[in-house]
Amino acid sequence: MNKTSKLLALLLSGSMMLSLAACGGGATTTPAPEESKAAEPAQSQAAEPVESKAVEPAEKTADDIPDNMTSADGKYEVAFITDVGQLKDKSFNQGTYDGVKLYADANGLSYKYYQPANGDQATDDDRYDAMKAAVDGGAKVVVCAGFMQEGALKRAAEENPEVPFVFIDGYPIGLDNVAGISFQEEQSGYLAGYAVVKEGFEKLGFTGGGGGTNPACCRFGYGFVQGANAAAAEMGKNVEMNYSWEYGASFSASPELQTMANGWYTSGTEVIFACGGSMFQSVSAAASANDCFVVGVDVDQSFESDTVLTSAMKGLSSAVQWAVAKVYDGSFAEIGGQGTALGAKDDAVGLPTATWTMETYTVAEYEAQLADIVSGKLAIDADYETGLEQDWSNLKLNII
């Protein structure tokens, strides 16, 4: 592991895998130290006085930091450009902005988020305008969320070569001031699909955002299918999965999506992987109405609904903090102009163990499988473009 991987692993292992159980959708926390037990009352006047020990306060979480702040000089150093959907989506946008807030707050920096105009119908011009506003507003680093930022980002970064841009769920775009940060979502999806089948579920669903054009969601979905098939093969049984990109183009909740999910549940589907920001709200509502389950995405979504069985996570907040720190410590050139793909070996993907509710499939079994991915013993295919439509040995895949 190189120096960069070691630094990232330290940050991610401390903040994601141990404490993504924070309320509020992915806020990074550190468990508070145990409080000292109260001293027994003195039995006599001769008893030695008990020295009280100060209890350190719990580390601040992203939920403790306001989304909006007022800078004394009207300038905002760390800027965030949202993806489509809501800022507080309890998923991708929120998890990314949590990293911005946590880094800025911990280092006494001003910060601000910018939402492109026209919401779900935002154009490249709308995204560019948001980036320009951030630069004009004093940004020393701009964090952009989502692959749809590429066109606007290329224009804004070319015009402002002195400003570093962090492209989350991104890739290299030929500019040295843009760092593409992506995740190996197929690993996290695999772990979730495997766990669900090992837990005993046989009728699954996947509904994804971006209309099938979002690489991150595609990797999540393809991994979910691989994991479910592998577990079924080991158990010597067959499982079935509905797989759809319908009603998810804007990553938003909708009556149409909820109706589709409800139809799946009433037809026998037991658990659906809701892979797309606020789409979770529609799927979890349908699950609740049918006493069924949901797999969350990006962050631990178990605090959002009792229907959540597990969540396929990636370390959005920690990755943002790591990348932004490189701007301020002078090492941004190590990641600028190239792509960095973060996976299990970086402690950047996985399932939440702090909120584990599965009974048949254990944390110990999960951790052993995760270790196999880290070591390379278990390799997960990422080629969703050609691999998804193969003949699965123990899974009937209904692509809708």
C-alpha cells in the first residue's frame, strides 16, 4: 500500500466503517468515550476523596454543523456543487456535503453549497453557472458531485486553472486541476447481494437511478446481482431478481416509483436495493406498507426507516475530506489530473456493522468475505456493460 492509500485508509477506517451508524445519513462520527462510573459515596469521614475525571465531549458530527454559514468577509473557501436531487437526500449529495462541512469546520474554513438552477432539469450551463458563482465567491477548492458535472466542470476548470476541483464519482478529464474520485461500488453491491441471500431471501429487486447511464449505480447493481448469484450457488438454491432503471432518471422519489415497488412487493419480492438518492423514500414507503425490506445505498440508511436490512456504502464524506486536505497541505498534484478508484483495500466500501440486524448471516462471516476482497482472493467484476446479461447459474434476472 502506498503512502496515499495508507493515509486514506486511516481516515476511512476511523470514520466510515466504525461510525457510519451516525444519525442523519452518513455523518462521520467517533464514538464518545465511556463516561466514568459515578464514585461510591464515602462510608466515613476518613474515606479518601474521589478524584473526578473530566469526560471528553463526543466529536462533532456533520449534523452538528449547519448547512449554511455566514462568512465575515463574504467569501467561501470550500465550495460544493450538488448533483441532481435534494441536498438532504440522506444519500449521495448529503454524504458528499458532510465531508465538505466536516473538513471546513475542523479547520476553521468558510464553506457553502451551490445548487444548479432548474433542479432535476439542470443543464450544463446551469452547472457551470453554479461553479462560476463558487469561484467568484472566493472558493479555493470546489467539490463537484456526480458524473453529470463533466461538461460544466471541464469548462469551469479550464477557465480557472488555479482552482483545484474535486470530481466525486468522477474520472480524469484531461486537466491537472481536476481530481477524479470514484469508488468500486461493485464490491459494496456484491457484499449486499450476498448478505441478503445468505440471510434467507430469495425474491429480490434492484431499482437504480440515472436511467442506466450512471456508472456508479450500474456498478452497484451489477455487484448486487453477482453477490446474490454467488450466495445462491453456495447454498444450492435458485433466486429471482427484478432489475429496473424506470422512474429513477432524476434520482427522486415519485408516486410512479412507489407504485412500481409496491407492485413488486405484492407479487412476492421480499427486499429491494434502492440505489439512487431520494428514490429510497418511495421504495421504503412501499416496503413499510407491505412488511418488506430495503437495501440502502451510499451511507447507512437504517436510521431513515425500520425497513432497512443493510446498506451498500461508500466513504463519501471521508474521501472528500482526504481530497480537500490535499489542497491545503500542498499535495493536490498527487491526485490532480488523474483518477483515484477507492475500494475495499482503502476501507472505502462495505456494509455497516454497527447497526447490523441480520441473524442468519453474521458479522464474522461478512468480515471474512470483506477480507477476501481486500486480499484479492475474491475478485468482483466491474464490467457491467457486458457482464450483466450473462446466463446466471443460480439467479433468474428479470430486466425491466
